[in-house]
Amino acid sequence: MSLSSSIIVRVEFQHQTIEELIRGYSEEQLKLRPIPEKWSVFENLVHLFTYQLAFEKRIEKIVNGNNP
């Protein structure tokens, strides 16, 4: 399975983009929930990072497995 260059570049630099977007905000600001029942920026980032780790393991299993 071959990945397109745009996907490779996106994944390779995604963490830097997020860093740029949140630069200058305090931890308190990132953890603030503007709408109480919605996630904060911090909660969204934790979700994305956790999901990415799980997704990487799934992809590895698909690529390397006989019957993923």
C-alpha cells in the first residue's frame, strides 16, 4: 500500500501546525469550555493524539497482518 505525498507530508507536519495554532494560549484558556457541554481545545487535542496512536496501530496491523 503506497501513500500519496500529500498524506505523508500532512502526517509528518501535523503536530507543528497544531503547535502554531495554540501558541500564545495559556493552559487555562485551552482547558476552558466556552460551551459547557462541548469539549475544550485541550480535550479535543487529547482525543486526537490518543486516536492517532490507536489508528497507527490499526494501520500497522492491516499492513502486516494476514487477516486484520
